[in-house]
Amino acid sequence: MNGDLQKLIRTLVAPMVEFENKLNIEIKEDNNVIQCSIHAAGTDVGRLIGRNGSVAENIQQVVRAFGHLGLKKVQISVIANNG
């Protein structure tokens, strides 16, 4: 499921970024939490967070609706790549 979730997030965020080659998505799953880390170029971070976090929040809602996540909490982090 993590691979499918990565593909979903990449499909959502790739059109929003200027430097798609610096886009990297990591999914970590614990007992009750799915942590999605989106690594992007520093100039693209603001686009992925959005005004008052609206874009990141919408990504989180789509991820929650994806598949059968059950009662798991979804956390989205947008992180600037330093390389």
C-alpha cells in the first residue's frame, strides 16, 4: 500500500512544483499513524504548504480518503531539500 500511496501523492503534488526532479516522498507507517514526508526544493515548499496550510491540508484529506486506512491518523510534512 505504501507504494500506491507514494504514487498518489506524487500525482497530486508534481504539477504544483517547479523542480519535480527534487521531489521525494517517504511513507512511514506506525501502529496508528501514517507519516507522509514530502521533500521538495526550497522554492517549492511554499507552494505545497499553501496559504495557512491549505494545500497540505487538502493533500492530507485525499490521503485519508485513499484506500482503507481504518482508524489511522495521517500526518503530512513538507520538507525543503538542501541538495
